[in-house]
Amino acid sequence: MAGAARRRDGHVTQERMLEEAMAAIAENGLATLTMSALAERLGTSGGHILYYFGSKDLLLLAALRWSEAALAEERRALLARRLTAERKLDLFLRLYLPRGPRDPRWTLWIELWARTPGNSALREAQAELDAGWHEDLEALLAAGAARGRFAPLDVGARASELLALLDGLSTRVVLGEETGRDARPALEVARSAARALVPPYSPAGPSA
């Protein structure tokens, strides 16, 4: 793998730049990530990084896309597994929430959210990435309802509500507003909200 990280001309590959950017964010936060600092970590020049990404904003967006692509693969694998709908939903919550205050993916999300109002490229990218999560959660909820695991529900509305709640919880974790140094308190809140928004199927009806 080390050999694959560099091209034959000795230049660092784009994927290696993204890997190192995410590692730097996890270690020291986003404020200290500069092109020159990243170049020093990689043993290359800031100009080489700018050649591929053009600006820090575009580098951050590329890093987020790269990270989200890996999570999209995990979501597809999760949806294909032979598990109960309840178990799939729980694993989906775990996948969505940050792993702790230094989670680099969520640090990037928060930073880019603040920049999207004046940047159409960021707005489009955010909408695209959000849509992937929403579509997969809708599919999970619809399959669960069809198999009689969840009560009949408006899957689109419930997916939107649950994702909005997860975004708020995730922001609190990354900003250090949740108890402890990991996402477990937020996960318990997410589980409770999921049970309320996506109740189990009851043959006797909701009043039983």
C-alpha cells in the first residue's frame, strides 16, 4: 500500500492527500489544517495539493465525498444483510452518528454547512450526500414495514425527522456538548427517538 500511495514521479496521490487530511483533522481539528501543514505531513509541496484541488474548500469537499463514499458502501452492505429491520435501524444509527468529538467527517460537515449559503457547489454536494442517506433510510423503513416489523408509516416523513434529529445530536457530540468522550449518550437518545418515530408493528393497534 505504501508504494501505491505515490505515483511513479514521486508525487503523492489524491487519495493519500485525502487520507492524510482526515487524519490531521482527527488529530488537531480543522483550524490548524492548512495547505502548507498538509504538504509538510505528506512530504510534498502546497502547490502540488493545489494543483489537484484548487482551494482548501475544494480539498475539504473532496475529503468529505471520499469519506461519505466509504459509508455509502457500508450502508449498501447493511441493507443487504439478513438481519431484522430493528437491528438494521440500530446499526444505521451507529453508522450515522460521530464516533466522538474529534470525528473528522462530522467536523467537515459542520464546517461546510456554515459555508453552503454562498457556495452553490457546496449546496449541491450537500444535497447529493444527504439524499443518499435519506434514500437508504427510506428503503430500510419501507422494508421493515412491509415485513411487519414496523407499524405502517410515512417512510419519507419519518426518515426526514429521524435524520434531522441525528444531525442535531451529531453536532452536539462534535462540539463536545454530550457527556463523555464518545457518541454513546447520543446513541441512546437516537435509539429512544427511533422507537418513538418508528414504532414496532402491533396487530392489536397502537392503543394496545
